[in-house]
Amino acid sequence: MFSGIVEGTARVVKLEKEGSNLHLTLTSPFEESLRIDQSVSHNGVCLTVVAIDDKNYTVTAVQETLDRSNLGMLKEGDLVNVERSMKINGRLDGHIVQGHVDGIAKCTSRREAEGSYFYRFEYEYDKEKAKQGYITVEKGSCTVNGVSLTVFNTTLNSFEVAIIPYTFHHTNFQSIEVGTIVNLEFDIIGKYIAKLKSVE
């Protein structure tokens, strides 16, 4: 379980295919605290640490993860947003994030306004999935590349977010341009409400 409050970025140093799996080796921003079997969110995708070597660590993504996320599009040198799992006795500064990416979206606009940045993202609309809660609502929460954000100017298949300078400089939002593909996780509370309504 995560909060969507990104702790830092990790740089991809090696990508290795093994069958349908992809092993990703990244620099660790967590110094000595990372351990094997630990869950870490990568651009919003929960992956397990399988190896640690000096200041680098390795995680493995299966084909299902690659099909649903942008991890298969990564190249060596790319920055990835990372967050360790939430402590049960900590504050929930973002919102409840599972690390189970629902799909991808494309950045369709980016503009700067008085030091902050505004991005619009568009995703494929599916009526049946929308009935299951795969939607955004005005002033609701959505996770973009693992970052918990409040959305606005929502439509059936798009939304806008505002990024403050701190978030811009401490996440990979700094490298998101028009056309960039990002990972989305819709609000789990909305999904549960939609499910409950469908079984009434």
C-alpha cells in the first residue's frame, strides 16, 4: 500500500529481458534502507526488490505489468518515480494507492503559469470500465506515474493536474512532454462504490 507521495527518483541503469519478464536495475535513492523482498512503487507500479548491488537494485516486471503500464517503454537513463510502502502508523498525506496500475494515458498539453505547471492527460474511454469506477471526478484523486494528484477540468476520457515547483523538480514530471505516456491508477474507493452499486 502506498500514499502517492513520491520519495524521489531512480535512474534506470540496466534493462534485461528474460522470457516475457523484464528485469529493471535502478539507482537507489534510499541508501542503506532498501532490502530484498521490499515493495517499491515505480511510476505507480508495485514491484518487489529481487537483488541489491552496491547503490543499485533490481526489480522484475511480468508481461501483464508491461502490457498495462509504461515500464516496457523505459530506456536506460530514464528517471522513474519511486516510493516505499506506507507505514501503518504514518500519516496518509496523499490518498490510498495500491500500486496496481489500471492503464496508461497520453499527455496532450503542458503549460507553465507563474512557476507552476499544468498538464492534461487523455486516456481511452471504455463505458463498461467506467461503470466499474475507472474514471476521474472533479476534485477527486488519481495517481499519475505514482504521484497522488487532485484532478480538475475532467471529461469522460481526460483530466488536468497542477504541479507545484517542488513536485516538478523532485519527480519525473520534469521530463513529461506532450506525447509522453504515463501510468494511471484510479481511486480505489470509487471502484468499490461502483462495484457495490452494480450488485444492488
